[in-house]
Amino acid sequence: MTDQTAGDPPAPVTIVDVAPRDGLQSDGLIVSTEAKLELIERIVRAGIRRVETTSFVNPARVPQMADAAEVMAGLAARRAASPAGDPLREASFIGLVLNRRGLDRALEAGCDEVNAVVVVSDTFSERNQGTTTDEGIAVWAEIAEVAAEAGVPASVTLAASFGCPYEGEVPVDRLADVVARCVEVGGVEVALADSIGVAVPTDVRARLAVARDAIAAAGTGQHLRVHFHNTRNTGLANVATAVEEGVTVVDSSLGGIGGCPFAPGATGNVPTEDVAYLLWRMGHDTGIDLDELVGAVHWMQSDALLDRDTPGALARAGVFPRR
């Protein structure tokens, strides 16, 4: 249920672009640090103010993210060279961390925010992070505590909130328990992630309800965020449903690149440009320049970065009405 009352204008929605991390992470093409920096700057100049820029993980396991410190150093240099009021100075750059070592590296690199991951199903958690869900919650507790001491906002993404590639259906009661334990830890934000793209709007309503109840019961006040993959072409419907349910922070990936490597037939994340167009037509302010965003997609598709088409639709069809 949304907190918005009848007659109120639609609430502003913040889009968090995850293309530089989740989008590129499992891509077979190793992208240069300079190209990543250009991608991030184009995203920011289109109006995005929160960007998941990189992950501080074992480079042997995720070679694409081996230059995490260099990416953050490059962003710091571009910020320092930009004038007051420049979008780069206003943007918040997020680092993904999976353990204390990753957190220490992210803090040293100067991330504005950190995001941890707790996987709701044990099997996926063990395959993805080498821990059980219980162990993952303990890791999140340490990350949240140390980040708070450092004055850096920390959020947690609950992967496989809607379904697991190994265990199948994830019971709502299981999600409710994991959410409750994670919000008791602290942090500023909790994201429900449809990691393998199985959710439909009825699932979104039901699972947002248990997450809201857990936050209310804990009295900790975390914001809710959603992260949808488009594997079965339900991602945009799920975004619309979440926003109608009162969620005001949505993850997406420029061009729709990325997707879970454990999901058979994965097509990518929900495309940032498609989400921005959807929200604009629904009357929500995102602060995004759609034409600038489409231009960033076209640049991404060029030989300057990927040299291929991306899954998103808006960059092919164009903004309506024509401007």
C-alpha cells in the first residue's frame, strides 16, 4: 500500500544506475578504466545521482572489477577538476562489498556509499558468496557497523528475494525472516532483488508488504529499494507496481546490460532509459534528461565501449512525443 493520498502528485523517484558494476561485471569484454569512467560520467550528466560504480571483490573471480580502486581514483580526479555545482560533485558513487576486506578497500578508495548482499536462499548464497544466509547476515552486521563508524551510508540487497535458481520458490515467510534480521542490524536502505527475473506484480506487492512490516516492527526506518532483472520480460511491470506501492528508489542498468549468470536465458537488468521513460509517463520526477540518457546508450553501443546493441527499447524507438 502506498502512503500517497488521492490527489497528491506522483512522488519523485530516484533511479540508481548499476551498469558500471552489475551491468559490466559478467560481460566477457574487459572494459578499460577510462571507458568505465566515461560511462559513469555520461550516466551522471543525464541526471542520475546515484551510481553503483564498482565492486570490491576478489579480482581472480571477477576480473572486470579488478580496477575498482582505479575507477574511484579517476572519479575523484574528475570531481576535483569540475567546477562547483557540477553534477559529478553532486553524485553519490556506490561500491559493492561482500565482506570486511571489501569494505576496507571501498572505504580507502573513497566510496560515498557501500552496498552489501545477503542471499535469501542458502544454496544460492553458498554458490555465490561461499556462506550460508545466516553467515551472510553476520557479515552484513559487521559491514553495517564499521560503515556507520566511518560515516558512510550502508545498504543491503537481499538477492533471490523472489526465487532461487537452485531451490526454486522462495517462501514469503523465509523472506520475512531474513528481512527482519537484516533491518535489526541497521543500515539506511534495504533492496529486494529479483536476481533471476521470475517475479510478477502480485509477488512484488506481497513481498514489499512483508518488508514494510519488518521495518515497521523494528522501528529502524530503512528505505525500501527494488532491483529487478528482465529475464522473463516482467521487469518494467514490476517497477511500475513497486512505485505504485510507494517505493521511491529503483535500481536499473543503462541499456539493460547485465543479468544474473546463474539464470538460464538471462537477458539483463531493467534498462535505465526504459524505466526513466515509464516513470516520466506516469508523472514521477526522476531528474533525468531522457534525450541525454538515450545518447549515453548509443555511445555505449558504439565501439567506444561494447560495440553491440543492448536490450533496452527506448534507444531504438525514441522518446514519445518527439521533441
